[in-house]
Amino acid sequence: MSEEFGSDFITVTDDEGNSFELELLDTMDFEGETYSAFLPADMDEDDPDYGIIILKVIEEDGEELFGSVDDEEELARVYDHFMEILFDDEDSDESEE
């Protein structure tokens, strides 16, 4: 993800009608699907619910939508892969300094 233009933010609404603002960390293709990782933009980092949110990109009627990852095993694999990517990026940034 290019940081040249700043962060990307989206607002999502859950099934109960609650809206949340999320900051996009990265998007990746993994096991034939596309996933995006977000952090809550409107939540304090000390909040116990604060953490990475992973959503699956779903195409519906030609439009890209975000959906939850309901399978726990799939979510764990995607989370682990995102962590590898994010920490590899951090390690390479540190080695460039």
C-alpha cells in the first residue's frame, strides 16, 4: 500500500446498524481470495476490542463489497499471512535505515 497519499479510511455498518470507521492497513490475495486488513480508526488503542479486523472482498453484481470471514480456520490462516507480510515490511523498512 502506498503511503504517498496518506491513509485510506472506510466506514462500515454491521448487521445491527452500527457504523465504524476503519483504517486500511493492506490488501492481499491469499488462497484464491482477496482480503483486507483494517484497524479501528475511532477506537482507543487501549480498548480491549481494539485489534486488526480482516474482511474478505466479495464481488456482487459487479461491485466490490466487504464481508466477514466466518470460518475460524480460514481467519487464522489469513491473519497469520497478514502478520508475516506486515512484519516483513517492518523488518525491511528497518534494514533500509
